[in-house]
Amino acid sequence: MTIYVGNLSFDAEVEDLQQLFAGYGTVRKCTLPLDRETGRKRGFAFVDMSEDAEESKAIDDLRDVEWMGRMIRVNKAEPRPAASAGNSRW
């Protein structure tokens, strides 16, 4: 299971998120996607933890709390829908 963290402060760094989630267990991976064109942070992140129970506890405890001046959104990440032929770019 992967955790989606949205509405992040643009000042948040991977280390900040690792520290926040380390209180719930071992963080295996943390990514802060960047915009392809500008190279700026996109305001969300993905966090993988070593145990499902740790992830569930983090989601429950951190959902809709203020962190770094923003009300963050924390929930289970949903897989991206596959692009259909009608939605592809040329």
C-alpha cells in the first residue's frame, strides 16, 4: 500500500516527510514528484512504509491535520487509470 499526501507546502522536502512518517514506522520510500516543464514540486507526495499496519495508523492519524502551515490530505494512493485510446495525445 502506498500513501498519498496532498496539499503539501511547497517548502516540504523528502526529509521532512520521512521524519513525519518515521513516527509511525519504517519509511521504505518517499517521493515528491516534480513538474516536468518547470522542475517545481507539484504539492503532493507518495510514501511507502514497511508494514501495512503502520501505513493505516499514519493515514488515520494524519488525515486532515495542519502540517507546515497547510491542511494536508493523507489517504491510500489509488492507481492511475490507464490512458484510453480516446484520451491519448498526438
